[in-house]
Amino acid sequence: MSGEGEFLVTAIRRFFHPEDPPPDPSKIDWHELIRLSSDHAVTPMLYRALDSVAMPPDAAVSFRSAFEQNTRWNLALSAELCRLAKLFSEHEIAFVPLKGPALSQQLYGDLAMRCSGDLDWLVHPRDVLRVHNVLAAKGYRVTSSLHWPCDSALLRGREAELSLVDEHLLSIDLHWQILPSYFASAFDYEEVWQSLVSIDFCGRKVLLLCPEHLIHLLCAHGAKHGFERLGWICDVASCLVAFPNLHWHQVLAASTRAGTMRELLLGLKIAEDLLGVPLPATLPYDPAVEKLVKIVKNRVLAAAPIPIPESELIPFCLGLFESQRHRLRYLLGHLSPSEAEYHVLQLPPALYFLYYLFRPIRLIARYAAR
């Protein structure tokens, strides 16, 4: 267990329970703590939770600088979100912001409380090429590796997303699925679009996922990455606090139908365990979830490196799935072509099938070299 890792969790828990006493800072390496809070995307919450804790002057300056820098960046992202929302509206393109500053407003009521690297947008698959053209006209360029310079290559991404960046280094991840096809999902996409909710965001109305779909997204996204960042656990906890009247029967029914109850329970249980957020008494029990919670908890408290190596993440996700069908789909998904193959080969659409032969060869060669 890392002293800084344990301190970080205790301090962030205090963000949700201000009545708790502050953790003991006497043996903390403050610069390591600042680095760790950045890695876990919780610097704003840690800064707020430690507002009454005495710290060395240089650490206090570093913390304040990191907090202010994050706030400025979130304001820049918010301004771009509003600009693009107006642009998409003019072109009659439906979109939903995922994560980013809009989620900070929805969950925390404060643009400064989340760390966001870019803007994530959900659009209909039929609109991806049109959105790309609209963004390209405004100075955005594709940063995702494409297997060939053609329109069809834009839709080949294994993660069902396309990354773009503008001249100011503002980045957008354009999604046409909430989760990639290889990962078990509780989403009925037609239902998602029909149940969006409107919030006030920087003087305009923005449509976001309803709370029942949002809790699925937060738990599924975190589970997909092994909940390697404490900030993702904070989002689950904040969703439970912000929406105390969630329609749990809908949430649980959707997870039961899709066979994704375990990924939902993992997100909820780790939020309860680490951050003390109460859960409804009606949740089912799954002993496999307790083992997964222990893995996540131990990694966070030990300040384990981020990101989780594939050698740990793949077995974790295989334990997350409830059926052999989902496990097989996940493994086959990892055998489908990725940007790494596109870096090495440039094959035209007619020869795309060759990537399926090349990927296992490349993976075997990479692991043999290691």
C-alpha cells in the first residue's frame, strides 16, 4: 500500500463527506501526491478537500496552479462545446456530449470539478461523415490512424470513434457507439436517443444522457479500463449523489437483459467501498464482484501505474463478463485490426481482410520480442 495512494483516497472520500476529519499529511511526499492526483484525474476534488489542511508553501503553489490550469482548460472546452453545438444545430446534426465539461456540470454543478482532456460526442452512425466534413471546414483534422485515405476508412475504428484536433490543440473524440461492439453493453441505442435530458450549460440548452443511461455509461467505461483512475469512481459516486431518485428497476432490468449486471455492480460497489456512497438495498449479490472490487481497490491504494497493462486488463475484463459469449466477443475484438496495424501497413479497402491475418502475426512477434 502506498502512503500517497491511501492519503489520496481518504482525502477524496472527504470531498463526499466534508464532516470527516482530514487525513494526516505529516509523512506525505507532496509532489508525488500532486502527480498521483493528476494521474487519477482528481486534482480539483483533492484541492477542494484539502482547503483546510496545512501544506508546504511550494506544494500549495503547485496545487493551486494545477487547479487553475484545469479550470482554464475546462472553460476553453466549454466554449468550444457551445460553439460546436451551435454549428451542429445549424446543420441539423443530432449530438450528445459524453463526459467532458458537460458531465462536470451535470454531476457536480461546477465546470471546474472534473479533469477533461477533450470533448467526446455521440452522433448517429449515418452522420459521422457529415460531421467530419463540418469539422474539417472549421479547421479540424483527423488524428486517428486510417488504413487508407478514403471516407470508408473513417468508420473502420475498432473503438467506434474518430479523433480530431484543431489548430489550438482542442481535441474531439467522435463516437457513433457509446461502447465498442466487442464490449458487453446494456444500451438500447434507439432508447438512448429518445430519453435524453436537457440541462442549462453556459447559457444554452444541451441534451445529455438521462441518469439511468448515465450510470450504465460510467460503470461500463470504468469497468472497460479496470477502473484504473479514481476520478472515474468519483463520477459513479457523484451520479448516485446527484440523482438520488434513480429508477433502479429500469437500470437493473436493462443490465439483466444484456447480461451486464457485473460491470454495473462493480462500479457501484467500488464507489461504496472507497468513497462511502450508500447504495440501494435492492442490488443483487455476486461473489465475483467482490473479487473485482478487491483488485481495483488494491491497485488504487498501492498507487499502481496507469494505464493498466494488457496482461492484467484482459484477465480482469474476462472475469467481468457473465457469459462465454461476451468473453469470446471480447477476445475476438482484440484480434480485429487496430491503429497499430494501420501504422505498419497501408492497405486499400479491397484488401482490408488482410489486416485480420496480419494482426495476430504482429502480436505474436511483439510478445516474442519482449
